[in-house]
Amino acid sequence: MAEPKTLLDLFALWRGFAIKPALVDARGGAYAVTPADEVARRAAGLAQGLAALGVAHGDRVAMLVANRPEWHVIDVAVHHLGAANVPIYTTLPAPQVEQLLRDSGAKVLLVDGAEQLAKAQEIGARCKDLKHVILIDGEPPAGVKSLSEVTVELSQEAADAWLASRRTAVAPEDLATLIYTSGTTGEPKGAMLTHDNFVFNAVSSSGQMPWPAEGGEVGLSFLPLSHVLERLVDYIYFLRGVTIAYCGVLEIAEAFQRVRPHLFTAVPRVYEKVYDRIHDEVGKASRLRRAIFKAAIRTALEAYRTGSRGIAWSVYDKLVYSKIRNAFGGRLRFSISGGAPLPVFVGEFFHAVGVKVLEGYGLTETSPVIAVNTLNRCKVGTVGPVIPGVEVKIAEDGEVLSRGRHIMKGYWNKPKETAAVIDRDGWFATGDIGEITPDGLLRITDRKKDILVTAGGKNVAPQPIENQLKASILVENAVLFGDRKPFITALLVPNFEELERWAKLNGIVTASRKELIQRPEVQALYQGVVDAVNEKVARFEAVKKFTILPEPFTMDGGELTPTLKVKRRVVEKRYARLIEAMYSDGGGKKG
């Protein structure tokens, strides 16, 4: 087959591999396989059913559907009609779902169960463009159709012929999706991504990695497909003949053992939790096992940093490193980290024990990959080389600018917002501060809008300092403040599992978390964490005061995006009194 031009071509390529790929439902301990040909038959039948409901070229079809085989059946069906998929996070509450449906003008909404159906029923009457709601699981109530009744029953031969006929009806520049930015600051905007955006990015970014020519690998998909990164990675799986197995984010550890993936993609928080879990288990082990583990990790890190493995590494590999790799199923070739910065200490740990975590960088608006570490060019602390065909330059103020076929068409119905980020020459302003290293790798240092300018005129990049604070096993999240203020302050969210274990070991008994964090011993404990970080930064960057919060940040609470990024503006507004108190006499804990 010729070079793919649309996502329809990618799907056709996926079906043609020697080792036939499939979609696998690995949720809840299952392993239900849907072969590629069956995926095609169902997708063709659904597409014809959607067409009968009035879905045509250029229309939008929305989805409130978690990762499962039906997600891509729907996606393939929509694209073969020349329509655009509008994925919506299943974690969003009804008012936010309504906002996206109204803005996108979606004609059809597919939901995967009772919880999402309830949202659709609550808001459906207020979405004037929404004509049909389709339910995947369960018995549909009046006014709602089931996926099975909408899907036209076709023979394999008829489905194949129909799909083939549609490949010339969709152009590379056609809109493939509207992906709404998670909105860490301000109103979500629908990024218009085309077939060409995705196909170019899939070919360019995956071309930097080795792949079996006959296919046969298995990728585990648990990062929400509503997120552009998992979406692009799944299209890479199509391009490379990979079987895709889906599971829930809470099932990852068990799914690693059952699916035994060669590949997966995750946000940094997943790797951090695995890191914490490993160290938690070691902390419960005997003194001898703890000593062996510490010595093994020292040896691994030294070997990683020097690039030389000796006999000791080989010994510890059998005792320690292989067991860590086996936690991922034992045949992991590499994994990708994206969506937020991966802490250096976490990246070094996994690389040192032989787990290749390749950090990449991009945005929803760049479909998404701009740069990614590869097996041959990898340096922890960077996001790797810029992928072929993509241009990057650093503006005078340090902002990363990018240009190429990966850049979105613009924001849906928002020409002013589009013009604010894409200039006349096609350069997209990422909003990130970065640099190109002497060896040609891209390093992201902070968010442009997050830079804190103190009352003394000093510029402080908060993310590196926040990451150093989170390097402590006692800290789950840290958010710095100090814009137009005399000094830097921080809100600290404890890793309560570790803190409560520490309290128990030290004989500290309290009735609540709120009481626990107020104990002088706990305040002194976190003061030590802050002091250790302050020793590594400039005096004007040092955290002078901090406040420990009694509850973690959550998506339901609004402090985290679906990819677990902290919504800095939400946190700043919600805890305004606590932050302001740290700038008054006696507020907060002095650093």
C-alpha cells in the first residue's frame, strides 16, 4: 500500500499485517479479542447506521466512552463518513459536557453506560444540535437508541467493499476530531486536528523507533483516549500492526501481568505511583532485603550515569532489576511518558533498572508530538530530539515555537484565540519555556504563564522546584506562589499513605488528617523536606513559608485535569486565604 494519507489508510494498513492484530477488552480481568476484520465489519455497519441517522461529511459525533474496543469501532465508523469525532472525558460533570456539546454542535452522542447516559438525559434538551443519543451497554430508555440497533448487519465482503469505497471520499485536510483542551487556565477550546495532522505525526514520531515488520506486538491502552497522546499512540499502533488491549487506570498493575504488553503510554503520575509502590514494598521488607535493594539501586544509577555496567550490575539484575521489569509483564520493549514533565529521579530510576521510559513533548494543538526521546537518542531531563518534519525555534523570551504539518487548523469557532497562538508565518506559540541542548535535544523548563516574578523583580520558574519537592516520598503535590510577592511560598499535599505510616512508626496517634498535619513533629518533618530543596536553589527561589493541606487534589474537586496536571489557577483561587496568610505575620510554616 502507498504511504498513508488519512486515518482510513492507517486502518487499512493495520488490517494487512502478517500477524493479524486485534482489539482486546482486558477490563475487569477479561481478555475478549475482536479480530481486525471483525472491527472492520462492525465499523462499516455502524457507519451506515449513523448515515441513516443523518450523519454526513463534516458533521461532529461526540463520545462519552471509556477505553474499550468500541471506542475505535466508533472512531473508524465516524471517519469513514468524513465526520469528526469529539471525545469527551467520562470524568467531566454534566454542565461541562453540555458546554462541549453546545460548542461543537455535535449531532450524535454515544455513551457507554448508565452513568454517562444520566448526563446525556440531564442536558440533552438544552443542546439544540444534538439529535440522537446512542447507548453501548444496557437497555436504552425511550428516546435513546442502542449501539446494536443502530449498527447495520453486514457480511465481511460487503463491509470490506464499503470501507474501500470510502477511502477516496475523505481528504487529508478534512477535520478528524475536535479535542478540547483540558483548560488548566480558562475556558476549554476545541483544537481542530485533521487526518493529515495525525498521519504525519504517527509516521514521523514512530519512525524513530524499531518495529517488527510483520506486526505481532501488544500495546496496553489505559490513558484516556479523550487525551490526544493516547489517541496518537493508538494510531501509531494501527500504523505498526500492534494489537491494542484496553483496561481501566485502576487495573494497570494486574493488567501488566495478564496482557504482558510490549508498549504502553502513561502520564508521569503513573510512573511516580509505581516508583512509590516499589519503595513502599521495600520499606516493609527485612533489613537484609532493604540493604540489598539500596545497594542495587546505587549500582544501577552509577551504571546508568557512567554508561558502564559491571559484574555487580549483572548480579543485582537477577536479584532486583529483573523483578522490577517483571512487574510490567516481562516483555516491555519501551513505554512513553507525556502530558506533563517526568521527574528526573523517576526517569533515571527506571532507565537504570532496564525499563525504557521515553519522555516526549507536545500539546493538543500539535497533534501532539513535537519531540520524543528514542532508544538511540535518550537523555533523562530532556524530551528528546525534535521529530523529522517539525520545526522548532526558541523565541527571545525563551518560549518554544513550532511549525509544520503537526500544527492544528485552529480553535473551533475561535479565530481570535487562534490568531493569538499561530502567527502569519505559521509558528505556533506553545506557552512553554525551553532550550535546545548542545547535543540537539529539547529541554522544557517551565510554563511561560507560570513564571513567578517576585516583588524584587526576580523571575522564578516554579515547576523545577515543585518537582524537587515532589521527589520526596512524603509529598504528593506541591504548588509554588510568589508572583508580585516578596518571597516564594508553597502549598504541600502530603502522600498520606507514607505520612500515616511514618506517624504510626513514631507513635503519633491523631483523630484526623487535619489534626495530623498540625502536629509539630509533622511540621518539622516537612520543614526538613523544604530545607533540603532550598539548599539546591538560589536564595530568591527558596520557599520561605509553606502550608500543608489536609486533603489531596482530585479531578472531582477540580484541582486536577483528567491527565493529573494541577490546575494552578483553580488551586490559587480555592486556597487564596491560606496563601495570603503566608504573607502575613505568623501565617504558614517558615522555611
